[in-house]
Amino acid sequence: VQLQESGPGLVKPSQTLSLTCIVSGGSITSNRYYWSWIRQPPGKGLEWMGAIAYSGSTFSSPSVKSRVSISADTSCNQFTLHLSSVTPEDTALYYCARSGSSWHFGSWGQGTQVTVSS
């Protein structure tokens, strides 16, 4: 399976960031898989933000729960992250990834840089 992130590289503070992960070589509705968004701010470690399951159920980290939503477009085999009210602290390299129920991320996109700045 291949994953490819797409979205704007620059977002202004207070706006909503939307990133899409295009999946090829496998269906996002395939049983047992979970599709996540993970980010890495400059100089920091990886942060799991949230996921959407093959069933359509969604999960999110408490740190961003109030600002994040994840949706899927099964007809296009892609899923999208929406992060509202962004601040410069949301500047990071954003990845999409696939895991099973063990939450071991075996497949990753190459990542896309997002900078929040006015």
C-alpha cells in the first residue's frame, strides 16, 4: 500500500488546516486497518493526532481532540484531516500512516511540511 499526503504548505493562524491522504494499492475500507495522522514539530518527537478505522469510527488524541476531525471518502480511497484554529505551535511535518489494531504503523506517507504563519 502507498500513502501520499497533500495539502497547503502554509496556513495562517486561526484558520483550519486540511490535509488529505491518498491511498493506493489497498482499500481504506479493508477490514482491520486504521488510518492515522501523525505529526512531528521541529525538534520534537512524533505525535499521534487521530485515526479513522475501516468501519468509519474515529479516534483522536486528547491533546487535539477539540480541534481535530478526520473523514474518509471511500469513493476516492482517501481520508482527510481537519485541524481548526491553528497556531504556530501546529507547525510540523505531517504524516499519514496505516496500522492494524495493534497500532503498529507499518506503512507511512512521505510527509508534508505545514507552516502556520501570518
